[in-house]
Amino acid sequence: LTAMEFLATIGLASKELFDYNRESFQFDAEQRMTRELMRLDMQVRRFELFREDIRDLVELTVGKMKLYHLVGALFLETTFRLYMEGRIK
């Protein structure tokens, strides 16, 4: 074997090794990108659920306050009629 053939063989082997490693790197990079996008999507959905929970709690509080206002208004009306007329019809 001459030195030139030896260098050619080493060069060919190096190219094959580089191409193999490049394909693996590109596959891994694609998998990393997919994983990162999925993580971000799940995080967005998670915070949407948090917002929905807060919205539900606020709506529950507002609903209770509406009921309290109704009961208070009826109580106020009854009290007002008792003071003004002295009897409830």
C-alpha cells in the first residue's frame, strides 16, 4: 500500500464517519426542536387552564354577589314597607 492509497482510505473513512455523525446530529436536532415546541405548547395550554380556573372563581363570586344584592334589595323593600305602612300586604 502506498502512502497515497492509505490517505485516500483514511479520507474515505473520515467522510463516512462524518456523514453518519451528521445524520444523527440532524435527527437529534429535529427531535429536540419537536420536543421544545411541544413543551411550549403544553405550557401555553397549562396557563390557559389557570386563567380558566381564575375566571370560574371570579364568576362564582360575582354570581354570589348578585344573589346577595337581590336578597338585600328584597329585605330593604320589606323593611321600608314595614316602617312606612306598619303592615305587609
